[in-house]
Amino acid sequence: MPKAGESCKSRKGRPRVPTGGSTRGTTLVWGDYGIRLKDHDRRISAQQLKIADETIKKRLRGMKYRLYHRTSANIGVYTSGNDQRMGKGKGSFDYWACRPHVSKILFEIKGDVHEQVIRDAFRLAGNKLPGLYEFVKKGDPPVMGITKLGNGVTEESLKRARKEIPMPPAPNGAATAERMSATTAP
């Protein structure tokens, strides 16, 4: 959360869906395990991120680990009351939020903790956050949009323009459909 307010009111905006070739933010950088957003069009408030953080810390209490935050709630959300008539501006500041793009890593953990315990902590945190989440490990392939790279899928193949597949020729002697006239013969 920013310490100072915004200089100008931020717009609602839409979360990015990086289908144009970006894999940024989809792999682990510092930690051994992480939690990745699976769906798109989510606005996560700072309060929800804080609750997820506290849930992870509560599950891993007493263990040696380090938790990394990969997102920051830096977008102001402004609201006016439901009983207000149309017009008269955008409204006053309500809360801070973030708009993570699809397949974005939200939290990473590094430490001497068993994988199943970390899986459970991330499952509990994912239940507190809006959207669907998946558990990732160090070495998992990056993701472009919702497509995981690897197993023959490369960035170049996804960036390549789609080709039209030509229709196979009709086998010899095969009858093709003929056009019937609108009127029947007498």
C-alpha cells in the first residue's frame, strides 16, 4: 500500500491477459514454492492480501521460512454511495487494490518446511482470495496467457501467426454435392 495518497484518481481499468508473448511474473524468482492465479479479471484488495498473508503465517507458525510478496495493492478504488444520484463526480477513496494478470505469482516461500505443509498453507490462503489458484514449484515452466510452456510448446510457436489448414482434395470418383434447383421438375 502506498504511504501517500494518489495524485489523481485511478481508473477502474482491466487486468492484463498477456496473450501477446509475455511470461513475466509467472515463474518463481526467490522462493521454492508459490501460489499462482489461474483465472483473470480479478481485483484483489489490500485487505484480502493481508488476510491471505496472515493465514499463511498462522499455518506455518514456528517453522523456519521466508515469505515473499510478488504483488502490491497500489491502485485506489473510489466509490460513491448507492443512495447517490447519477453525476457529481467519481466519489471518495474507499480502499487500495491490485489487478494481477492471469498466471501471476502472488506469494513465494523459501525455507526448511515440508512441501505438503506449504501446499496446505497456500490452499488456505487461496480460499481467502477471490479467484482460482494453483500451487507451483521451483522449475515449473512459465505460462503465457493460460498456456504452459514446455512439452513441445514454445514461445515462438505461440507467437507465430495462425495458418489456415488447406482442405484435403476429394478422393477420385467421389460424388460431390450438386446444387438442386429451387423448383422441382414436373
